[in-house]
Amino acid sequence: MSDFPSRVPAWARWIPAVLLSIVIVGVVIFAVTEGPRLQAGPGPAETDEVDELNFSVFTEEGLAYIDEQRIPRLDLRELPVETEPLGLPAEGELVIGPHPQDLDYRLVLLADGGADGARFTTATFSIETAGGEVTGLRIQPPREVASGTFRDIEAWVVEAAARYGYPAPEQGALLQLVLAAQETGEPQLLSTEPGEAIGLPARIEVVCGAEALCSTEIVVAVE
């Protein structure tokens, strides 16, 4: 330690501490104001690609961003959900997918109740609208269960009952569907009762043909 007296005025010795305090306060303010936004999703700062909370919009720019990131996000916690702010048609249906590179989307739905929503791995989904409001979604399940033999599809429908909260169909229900298709020559439809485990009414629709192959779709009502 130097024996020479310091020539730095006493008031100036507080400057480093003051600057450090300012930096800490700035970091805290950023964490409080910007932290929730950064955690809300993968959206960029471009407001024409997502909304102010980083949920998806379905304008031309928003659709391009959805194909780029493949993580569409819909906030369905406050109903009704109006179509205009989302860039959706007031009446009709908007189909997303298949992806130009045949990749899957990771669709995220937020809901108020149950499991507070759900995530879906899907090659394609559609958003249905009426009267200027979002009324529902039709979502293709993961590729491995989107279509298959009636036995494989029935096993998945029974397994998915716990996730979505609907009553599982009786064993052999899809076999009866196949037999009916063979008898009539027309594909036959089975629809489960809706369950609300994800916070929105969700059910599974299965269509089986005479060749004993079936296809599936997850139907979510926004109500």
C-alpha cells in the first residue's frame, strides 16, 4: 500500500459504486419488462410476423414466419377469439401445411382450464371461423397415427383418451366400422365424445374404409 495520500476527492470515490447501481437497476428493469416477452415464444421483433405477445398472426408475413419457425401459437384463453387481429378470414377455414419441405409443425394452443392447453406435432391443421370469431381447429395427429390399420388406430384412440379426457371407445368399435364400410361400400365415421382435459373440448374423428385402413383427426372446439 502506498504511503502517499490519495489525491482523488472523497466524493469521486463513490462514482464506481453509483455506476454499478445504475447497471444493476437497468438489468432488473429489463428482466421485469422484457423477460415475459422473451419467454412467450420464438417470435422475432417484427410486429407484422407475430402479435405484441409473440403469438401467431396469419397475414402473409405471419404465415411465412410460421413456415420458417414451424411453431404456430394460438392464445385461446379469453373467448371469443376475434379473427381480425389475427389476420384470419371472418368466415371459412384456413389450412396450414403441409410444409414446403415436408416438415412437421409444433402447434401450441393456450387455454384457460384443464391442462391450460396442449402441444401438437402435426403435418397440417386448419383453423375454422364464423361470424368474425375462431370456432375450432382440425389437427392431423402425428404421422405414425394419422392413418393406419384399424387395430393400430384403435389402440391410439384408446391411449389418447386420457390426454384429451374423452371416454375411450369400446374394444372392437373400429372393426365394426370396417365391417359397415364393407357392407355399404362407403367410408364410415366414428367420433368420440368431447373431453376437456386440455381446457377446450377436444374429440377424435376416425374414418375407416372397406380395406380396413383408417384415418384420424383431432377436432378442438373453441368455446
